[in-house]
Amino acid sequence: MAFALGPNSLKELNNVHEDLVSIVKRAIQITPQDFSVHDGIRTLEEQKELVKRGASKTLNSRHITGHAVDLVPYINGKLRWEWEPIFVIADAVRLAAKELSIPLTWGGAWDIDFTNSNEPTEDLVNDYSARRKKMNKRVFLDGPHYELPRITYP
Ligand SMILES: [Zn+2]
């Protein structure tokens, strides 16, 4: 079941922080669900466009500095933004981060230490959503998104 990163995915990893690259490269070896690196480095102009379209909430994105990647399920030759495969990929990414002892933040549950979490990835999303609702805060989920935490990687 071994997958490999395609040329486009490798290109997206250019200029991304080496710790994040090592997680992605390990994750593709152990994931039972293929994925593509959709967005590594982003320019400020690209980010402005995403915010305008509502696809992102901030101009202060970790993509601009090479601290974030989006790993999108790749199924039958197409990118699919669907939770079921996203959960499977998140599992592999978490395992890779654990192996490498690299802290990671996941867009499915922004407020937790994803690397050291152990609950099923689907539960993490549900718990995060419940916490936000309890605080009357908006739930913004971005399942394919992974970033190195600002605290350890300013
Ligand atoms: Zn992202």
C-alpha cells in the first residue's frame, strides 16, 4: 500500500520548514489513504485572494512563512475534500509526528497538542467543535491543514 509523493506535491514542499517536510514524507509512507500536498508556500497575494473568497480567515497565515501544508485526499485521480479520508490521513500524520517527536497543530482541532493526542481523529474534531460552541465561538474546521505551532516555531 505504499504511496509516494508526486512531482507536484514535492514542488509544493519547496521552502517549507524541514521538520514539516519530514513529517509529510514519513506520513506518505505509512498512510493507507493517498494524499497530495495542495499548498505549501503561499504568497501574500494568494493569501489575500483566499481570504476574499472565504477559504481562509487570516492574512497572517502559516503558509506564507513555510510553516503549514494542506494534505488533501487523492482518490481516483482527484483531490477530494471529504472528512472520512481526511481522518485517515490525519491519523498517519499524527503517527509520523509522534515518531519524529515534532509538535504539530491540526486544522481539525486547532487548540490541542495534536502530536501527543491519542483519541480517534474524528473525536478530536467533534470535541473541538463542542468546546467552541460552548464558548459561543465560531467553529472553523480545516481538516487538510497542518502547521508547526507558533510557540515552538515562531
Ligand atoms: Zn492550510
